Amino acid sequence: MATKIRLQRFGRKGYAFYQIVIADSRAPRDGRFIERIGSYNPNTNPATIDLKFDRALYWLQTGAQPTDTTRTILSHEGVCLKKHLLEGVKKGAFDEATAEAKFDAWLETKNLTMQKIKDNVREQKKTTAKAKLEAEKEVNKAKMEALGKKRADLAAAVAAAAAEARAKEEAAAAAAARAKEEALPTPKETT
């Protein structure tokens, strides 16, 4: 039986995540599997990989063939490097302590690199959020200035209309007073 290490799709449309499984090569993608050795979620930044390292190494050593994507995942997690180092120990190229030292050095470098990537993503999010906040403040400031100008223009228009109405009332009152004076009989002079 030819075994494969491959991904089994889960999730909804547009938001897929995968289980890393050992399956017969003739089984359907989402069908029967022999063992589940981990999960892979590409929706996070960086992608989340949960892997049973020992079981993946065991299956690689027994001859299971990974698909291209799972080979990349296994390489990223160090399973392929560990297998390579253990084969070097079997051939006598170096001893097991040297292999462990090499693997630990690689793992330390990988962890530092991943931490730098996570810090960089965090900093990018902070700067993006700060830039959005500043842009929003500028937009709000422009809106407030426009609103203040509009209110000032409206207040000036209301004041002008009120002054005009007062002027009309005063003119009407003055005209009424003149008409009243003209309508009053003047006292006649006697001589």
C-alpha cells in the first residue's frame, strides 16, 4: 500500500483550513485516512501549523510520500531536516550528538526569524492603525471646519434677515408715524 502525507480540506467556502493526514494514495482527498498528524491554517498571518513532529518523522522514515504542499510544511517545521540528519547518522557521516546540535541550531535560527516576522507584522499593523487614525482626524477636522463655516454663514444670513426685517419694521413704523402726522389736523391759528 502506497501511503501519502497530504492535506484534507475543512472549513467553509473562502475560509479553508486543512488537516495533515496519512492516507492511502487511492483514497479520496477528504475520505478515509490512516492517521491525523496535524493541522494547517493559512488564514492567519503567519500561517498556523500544528504538527505531531515525532509521528511525521516516523511516517517519513517508513516511506510515506508527502505532496508538494505538505513537503513544504514539513520542511518549514524541520521534519525533513531531522530525517536527513538521522540518515547521515545511519551512514556514519557524523554522530547523533552532532546531528542534534545542528538541528537545535537550525531550530533556534528559525524561531528567531519567526519572531522577527511576527514583530514586523505587529509593527505594520500599529503603523497602519496610526496612519488611519491620523487620516480620520484630518477628515474630521476638515468636516468640522466646513460645518463651522456653514453655521457661521447661516448665522450671518439669519442676522442679516433679522436686521432687514427690523429695518422694514422701522421703515413701516416711520411711514405709519408720518401718515399719522399727516392725517392729524393741524391747529388753526387765530388772529
